[in-house]
Amino acid sequence: AASLSSQLRAVVECTLEEIEQATFQEFQLASANPTCMSFLSCEPLEGEIILEINPTIVYMMFDKLIGGSAARSMDTGRPMTEIEWRVMGGVLNRVRDQLRAAWEGIEHLDFQFSARETNPMLAQTIPPNEPVVLVTFELTVGGEETGNMVLCLPHNVIEPLLNRMSSFWFSSKVHRTEESTRYIRGKLTSAPIEIIAYLKETTISAAELLRLGIGDVIQLPHKTTDEVALSIDGQVKFVGMPGIFEKRNRKAVRLTRIVEQSKGETAAERAAQLQS
């Protein structure tokens, strides 16, 4: 959720809603049509898993990525265009990276997108009666639109890992707690965290935009004595003074105070509010 929040410039909440067993055909029938369905290979395992995102939330994300704010006005009852698939590729890649990190404690899996489909009934890579595990997440973007993201794990794909998964998660309570704590702590301490410093925004006319060229200078309303807002993975947490770190000859920010960001408020909106 934090990774998607920073990319979409909006608060994204991801909640595990349900884990259930079904057949692949039941998964197909329960999916929206059209939908956003991506197939991922996961070497060294054989076969593919499926990531399906409800079109309502897909078009909300797409609208945010292109700078809009009213995804509800978009037609969600049509298949995605090639341009929309390409734009959404960045979001899907982030989800794939999080999948890879989540499985790392059990097995190093090389997740790669292999195919995509908008009509779930045309997905024929898995037999209809094949048992699958469905992991359903509820996504909320900007505190407004909600939709489901479903991870479909065919039994024949994850079968080689079942014993390892059982020993990792379902060993004795003390052992599981200690091992899980070490694993989570190790992942958290080494996880990269994106920090963005926000300068005051400005506007130019369309005529000025057309005349822009290499070497032109755009003057910002941000004074050298003005503070900048700092977001941590899409959440504004600090305010600081910009300057130069002389030892390394790099621009830097000295933190001056801690701030909070309201639920449903984007980092850019909070930064503009603090700098007004």
C-alpha cells in the first residue's frame, strides 16, 4: 500500500479480506467482465499464477496516474486499451515486486508477467476444475473508491512449496513467533523508503509552455528561506529547511518539525497547505 501511495500520490489502503479455496472455473465466474487479469510465471515453479484487479479500482488508479481526480466518470464497462495497459504497467510492476518480497522467506521466486486478459472466460491456461487458492484484498484509493484485488494460486503451482509453507508458518508457537519476528525485522530494516521534498508549485500559460526550450529557467515561488515538506512513502511527516551538505556537495534538508497528514489527503495537497 505504501509503495502504491507514493506512485499514485494518493493514500492507498490494502486490507486482506478473505482466503478461500475454489475451482478455477468458480474464480472465472466470480471475476468482473471485462477485468484486469495478469498472468505471472514464477520460476523455478512450473505454471502461472493470476493477479486480477477489479476495473473500478483500475480506472481510479489510471485516472490518478494521468493527473485526474474523477475516475467515476470513466466507462468501466469496456476492455482496457493498449495505452491504459501500458500506464498501469507501473502499478502492476510494484505489485509484482511486493509479491516477490512476500515469498522470499519461503522461496526465491522470479515473478514475471507472461500474459494478460480482459475477459476472464478466455483464460484457458488452467483446467476449469483445478483447485485454486484465492487471496482477496480490498483496495481503497484516496479514501474514495474501493475495489478488490485477487491473487489466484493454482494448487499444482504451489504444491511443491506446501510442506515448506507449513513448516515456516505452522511450527510451534514460540518457534514461529521468534522466526517470524526475525524475518519481519530483517525485511523492515533493509527496505528502501522513498523520501520526497516538495517545493512550492507554480503555473505557466499555454503560450509559455509552447515556447519552452533547453536552457530556459522556470522561476518558482519558493524562496531560499522557505521550508519544504517531506513525504515518507507518500505520507507527509516532516518539514525542514533546504540547504547544502558541504562534505558531499549535495543538496540536503534539515528537519525542523514533525507534522501529520489527514486521512484521504494526498501528500501534494498537504505539502501545499503547509507551504501556503
